[in-house]
Amino acid sequence: MTVRHFRVEGIVQGVGFRPFVYRTAAELGLDGWVANVNGHVEGEVAGPPGAVDVFAARLRHDAPALALVRAVRLTESTRHAPYTPGFRVRHSPPAAHDTAPREIPPDAAICAACLRDLRDPADRRYRYPFVNCTDCGPRATIIEDLPYDRIRTTMRRFPMCGRCAVEYADPGDRRFHAEPVACPVCGPCLAWEDLRGEEALRAAVKTVADGGIVALKGLGGYQLVCDARDPRAVAELRRRKRRPAKPFAVMVKDVREAARLARIGATARKALTSPERPVVLLARLPWHGTPPLADGVHPGLPRAGLFLPTTGLHHLLLDDLDRPLVVTSGNLGDEPIAVDDDAARRDLAGVADGFLTHDRPIRARYDDSVVQFAGRTRITVRRARGLAPAPLPLAVREPVAGAGAHLKHTFTLAADGRAHLGPHTGDLSGLAVFEAFRASYDHLRHLTGIRPQVLAHDLHPGYLSTQWAARQPLPRIAVQHHHAHVAACAAEHGVRGPFTGVAYDGLGLGDDGTLWGGEILVATLSGYRRVGRFATAPLPGGDAAVRHPSRTALGHLFGAETPCCPRPDPRLVRGFTDRLDAAEVAAVRAMVARNVNCPRASSAGRLFDTVAALLGLADRVSYEGEAAVLLEAVAGEEHAVPLAHRLVRAGGLWVYDSTATLTDLLERRLSGEPVPRLAAAFHLTLAIVTAGLVARAVADGAPRTVCLGGGCFVNRRLLTEVRRRLHAQGLRVLVGEQVPVGDGGISYGQAAVAAARLAGER
């Protein structure tokens, strides 16, 4: 007889791991017990040595689908008395001090078995919106504390009825120790004003069918829902939500319905149907006759963001309405998504025609995740519900935190070889979003048990994240924005040595006090040196230029750095300025000439804005990156001849002089070359320029591993062409996959840099 104490670390709470351990021990005829302890699973097992060895192997290799086992540790038990025959699931002991970080399971979309229950008239959970089991349902959004038990979730206010209690205690039932288990008798209930249950659902269905907008309480926050086929409903949602152009996500019933709207490859299909259920950006199919989606869902764009239902409630809505639905964040403008019922009714009263809510509180705010694919490579655009806060690998020992940047904000807590990338918060542009960030940070820090010893932050003193970091009673490490971008990519892929970083984005403060955004770096996780960049141009009006690409274009035309090329001929410039307001053009020209409120930037993102404005695609934008999105959309699958470009050596760096490119663009446009072909030519030119800058850096001794980072690489055409050309040079090319490639990955990169610098100090 062998008696062993076992401890299993990883994502092992809230994923059916204790029931799995119970069944495994029972099959092998072993005695003992299992329990959730702090953030892991512990227990003791007694039986023949061979059976105990098989038990340990199964814990490692046969775990439930939602589990992520990092370590199984077996030690000699101190128990001397013989075990009572049988194996038991014990109640979790109170949380105790434990140095190991605790891992929190993300929410999981409704599983196939629960969906069958939902649609089976003979099942007692028929059409019950909150059906779940150990394989699916809410997790991170309802957890108040660990160990993970019902009493430490927002389900604690719903005592189980007798039948649910029997299922919960039955080792043969898939709801064995499923903490959110519920039914119509004892669980949460839908509400619509004074209506409850099915009547509430029918009221919401009628509102959407009649062209109205419904605020629906989802897993991680409120969502705004309308008929995706109804142009008037979509236009009204845009008007009320103050979102004039940014595309909406569309929820469809199943993959078959998605395939009627967009091209879906094997990798995209797998993502759509995964437990994470992210929004997947897909190339939409040509439409003939009546469009299956209103044009206003994704105006002027060739791709649609589609996702499948995540909960029973979503399935019921889609079943009853039998049409695709716009399902978008329940917020106004740049506000955080609403999670509190009273706040939702206050803030969304002018948007929604009615509220389909329920009485299960949301403990943590999680928006929908967004991914896309470049070939077979998955690019995470937004890491939130279903993905966060699942940990990612990171070479870190001492606990550290990354405070993030400003746009698409996230934070990271890291310790003991893994990083918890917090959920997407939004742009830190106001008090409400900032408070949402603070609440999310405090909650995740409490759940994980990570107490950072060092806090990493951006260089920019104007970012709210930097200002927050300055107020924390911790040692701080300032991390340059673009170093964080490429460090995030390198750290995700386990790059330990030097690498060449290509960081293309909108703006970030450089270590010289100027604004960067088109950078070639030779780096390690702990440091970097700049070896290449884009030529600088003024941003007339500072932040105002970001919202007005025509101003950015005027800055390039009137004041771009010109290391080797003359500025465009005035005749070409007039071809652009003649369609603008003459007074604004004169004002901008004067600002540039006198260097009044015209910070200079070496930004790839602002160059995208400039080209979009010169081609007449976007003089003003309503969301960050809109001009670049339109430029990529117009380029489509066009083939093109590259534009003129020049790379020169200046100040010890390789510099891309974009003036030659813009002059050629204007000349070819004046000669009648179509806008789509010129948009495609710009993408091709930028890829050629990137390959040239990297080739020159490598010739000067830069590493042959290249890490790509920054929001410009969300552009699939640019990413694909850059990777192709770098691969042709025999280089190893990496891009973020699990970590967002844009500013949503900055905090992970900051944590990676902080960890590397601390390791270097030891």
C-alpha cells in the first residue's frame, strides 16, 4: 500500500478537475480525497504502487478539456492511520498563505451537451438561459475569491434546489461539483421591466423584431443587440451609441450561418467553435440580391466580425429571431462596458429601448475577445472574455506588474513563470475607464495572490497608466513603448537572446523625448538600441492631427524631414489642398512654418493616415486606426507596382525618407491611376522598405530573428507581405499570437522587460 499527497497546479479550478480526479481514483480502486486548496487542487491517494503511478500519469495527461495542468507534485504522505475505503471530494479549506500564484479559469461558452438540454422539451432545463455544467459557463466573471466554490462566487445567493443538489453530489453526473449549477427552480431569472422568465424573453425578442435595440446582460457586461439585417436599426444604434463608423460584431446561430456570410477556413472554424468564442474577423462573401447584413454593420469594409452564441440566452434569442444580430459592447463612446444593473439603466437609457437583465451579479468586467488570421497564424486583436485571465508563459521569478499604455489598455501581473494579462479595458481617456482599470487590477491581484515587487510603465508622463504607476508604493521601471511592443512578441515566443525588432504603430514616446512609431531596434528583453526609423513629420495640432488625417498629410507635405528627397512639387500639393478648407490649410502651413504645436513623429501609423487622406479616403476619423483600416480595405486583392522610396544613412541610423513615396503617390494619382491600386502600392512599398531596413540592420550585425510588434501589424496585407519578404532573406520572423500585437500587448512586454532587468541584477 502506497499513500501519496498530490498537488496539481495550473488552471485546475472551475474546470471539472475535482470530478475528474474522483472518477480516475474510483476507476483505479484507490482511496483518498481531493479538494480545491487556495488556487490549486490537492489531495491524498492510497492504493497499490502501480495504480498510484497510473493515477499520477492520468492527472498529467488526461485532464478535462478546459484544464491546463502545469505541474503534478507527489510527495510522501504523513498519514499513518489506514484510509476509510473510498474516495471523496472534500470541502475546500479557507484560503491560506501560498507563494504560488493562483490561476483563474476564463468563462467558457455553452457546451454541446448543455445546448441539447436547452433545446430538449423533455429536459427540466428546457429553454433555461443559465444552463451550464463543469465543461462550460461563467467562471472569471462570477468569481469573488478562491478557492473556487459556489460560496465564493456571485452564485452564492442562489441556494441549490434538491434536484440540483443531487446532480452536484453525483460523481456520474456532468454537473458533479459544477459550482454555477442552477435550474428554473433555484437559479437566476430573466427580467424585462415587470416581466420574468419566458415573458421577459418574448418582450426582448419582439423589441428586436420590431427594429428596436435591447440592452442584454451578458457574461462579462451588458451588450447592445439589434437586427443586423435592418438598416434603420443599425443606423439608430450608431446614432445613439455615438459610434459613426467603427464596425459592429455580428452573432450568428452556428458555423453554417457564418459560412453564408464569410469565407471560413479550418483555423477560423476552430476559433469560432472553441470554448473561448471570440469574435473572428473574416473576409465576407460577395452578396447578390438582398444583403444578409445591413451595409451599416461594417461600412465600406470587406471583412465582418462574426461570433457564435456564448450562452444559452444568446442561443434562445437567435433561435427565436432566426436572423443574425448585432451584439456590441454595452457602453457609450469610450466608456467601459456596463456591468452594474442600475448603472446600465442610467447610462444606456438613451440607447436601449428595453433591458433584458437577470439577477446574477457580474463580479468582473470582460468584453468580447477579437482574433483574426494571417494564413494559419492567429493574431489576437483583443484579449478578453474566454481568453483572459488565463496565464501566458513568461520568464519571470520575482512578482512584477506592467501598467500598460493608453489605448486598448490592459495590465499584466506576472510571477513564477507565468503572466496574467488582464482583460481589455479600453482607452484610458476618462475617469470611468480609469476606475474600471483600477477595480480590475485590484480584483485580479487579489485572486492571483501576486504582490508585485516592481511596477513597469510607459515613458509617457501624460498617460493615466503612467500617472497611476507613479502613485503606487513600489519601485518602478520605465519601459520605452516600442521596446515593450517587440519584447512582448519575443517573450511570448520564448526568445532569450538578442533579436531585431520592427515596431510600427501610431505614437509612443521615444527615449530622446520625441514621438516614435516606425522603428527598427536591436534588442534583448532587458534593453535595446535604435538602428532604423521612419523620417519624421510634424503633427499639426498635436493630438488633433490624430483625429484629422488631412492635417497629418499637410504636416508631411509642408514639413516632413527630407534626408535626401525634395518636397513634392507645389502643383501636386495643390491637387490635394484644393479640396480642403483654404483657411485650415493656411493655418496649418503657418503652424508648421513657425513650429507651433507641431510635435514631430517618426510614425508608420501616421503615414498610413497621410496616404489615406491623400487618396481621399479619410480626412477625419471617429476611431483610432480608422484611416488605416479603410486603406487596407480599398487595397483589397489589387496587384500593384511599388511606389518610389529611399533609404538613407542619417545620424548613425537607417532612415526611410517617405517624401519620395508621397511624391510618387501624388503624381500617379494625378495621372489617373485608380485609388485601389495606389493603396495596394503603398502596402507593397512599406513591406519593401521594412525588408530593406532590416536587411541593412542585419548586414550591420543585427540578429536574424525578427520580432514584429505594434498596431500596424493588425493590417493583414502588410503583415503577410512583410513576413514573406523577410522569410525570403532567410530570417526567422515572429509576431504576437496569444498576446495582442497592438497596444493591448504593451503591459505584457513591460512585465517581460521588468523581469529581464531584475534577473540581470541578481
